[in-house]
Amino acid sequence: MLLILVLLLLAVSLVAVPAFLYLRWPMALALSAVLPPVLFQGANWMHLGYLDPFWPIALAVSTAVCLVLAAGVGLLVVRWSRNR
């Protein structure tokens, strides 16, 4: 469980840092909350050859977790970029 959260944080960070630097807050938050779970589900589909039967639930939960993580990363990025 902890490994999954760390991987989601890494994925969100890879998307959120450039997004929050170049896009406005709502669009950057939406992009960095939705893109990692969608890519994760797409990679899972390519690896298994089929979608997990509970993929909508996994997508919704991952998106919610990524939304919280993206908001935290976004606050740090915005605060850091304003101080420079």
C-alpha cells in the first residue's frame, strides 16, 4: 500500500511540477490529478491484455488520491516559484 502511494506521488510530481509552472491552477490541478491514474490503468491494460473488472473504482480512488497529492505539490511549486 505504501509503495503504491509513493509511486502515485512520484507520478503526480512528474506531471504536476511542469503543469503548475506553465498552466493556471485549475487546469494544472485537473491535469495532474487525472493523467497519472489514466496512464497507470492504460499501462495495466497493456500489461495484462484486458482491463481489471474493477477499473472504474480503481480509477476513481486513484484520481481522488492524486487530487490531494497534486494540490499539495501544487502549493509547494507555486510557493517556491513565487519566492524566486
